[in-house]
Amino acid sequence: MHQMKCKNGKILVFSAPSGAGKTTLLNYLTKNIPNLVYSISATTRPPREGEENGVHYFFMTQQEFKDNIRDNKFAEWELVHGNYYGTPREFIDSVISSCKHIVMDIDVFGKKKFDQAYPEAVGFLIVPPSMEELEKRLRSRNTDDERVICTRMKNAVKELAFARTQGRYEFQVVNDDLIRASNHLLELVKKVVNG
């Protein structure tokens, strides 16, 4: 009896403004759907305590990263606060060719670039129920000062406007209630990966 060949896995891209609850929702998904692999980004920033190369990030020198840019080895990359961050094509390709599905956490601007490299990627935009609720969530974290909260709110307005006018998102999930949003997202992702 010959073994049935599996189809390639799906590429699932999730974007959301800071404070929309994306990390919590993605953790729920990866616990509840088998064969989901969280993407690992490359970065030039130094590892933080407890971070491992190949587990949390692929840590690179500036020169290694620039060589990879030159050789077109990233699906997308950005320079953020003096450090490079990028999505290695090789990692994505190895996951989907092993019949697993990859979960990408990319901001709305990076998603537009990513779509050029992987037009088959399926986009999920996670949004807060309102900007007032988003601000309340950012404040309740008690991790940022007023200046940072104001910056995050301004960025959220820009990101959502960009996503709605220039982004390509097949699905939008409003995170108004965590349990409802988690179940809705789980249902959508199951349809995509099983379809």
C-alpha cells in the first residue's frame, strides 16, 4: 500500500495593533490545532536572557543579515530601532513542505511586502472593538508610560487605516470578548487548513 502524499501546508498571517490581543489568540490557536508551527524570525538584536537561537529567533550579526538581504533570503525584513528583523524564506518553505501550517505574526506594513513573496498566504486581521477599548487595554497592562501609550495609539490608527485600504486580509476578527474571539478564530483557521 503506498502512502498518500500530503498537500503543502498553509501560510497564515496574523496582524493586529498593539493591545488587540493577538498573542493570546495565537497561543490559543497553536494549543488547539495540530500541525501549526509558529514562525521564527531572524534578528540582529542581542538575545535576551533565556532566549535560544533557533527557538525564539535566529540571531545574526549585522553582516550576516545584510548578506541574507542581498541574497534574497527573506520574505520580508525591516530595520526597527537600529536592529534588523526578517522572515527567512527557508524556514517557511521547510515547514509548509513538511505538511505543517505556519503561523506568521507580521505587522500590516510587513504583510504587504510578505504577500509579494507568498501571494498564497491567508491574512487574518485582529482588531479591537473600538479605539477607546484599545486605549483601556494598553493602560491596564501597566507596562508603558504615557508617551509610549500615545505612540501605540497613533500607530494603531495608522495600521488599521493601512490594513483596510492597502492590506489584503481574507478575515477580520473583532476581539471584543476573548472566548468568543478565540472560538471564532479557531473556526476560521480550521476551515482554511482543512479546506
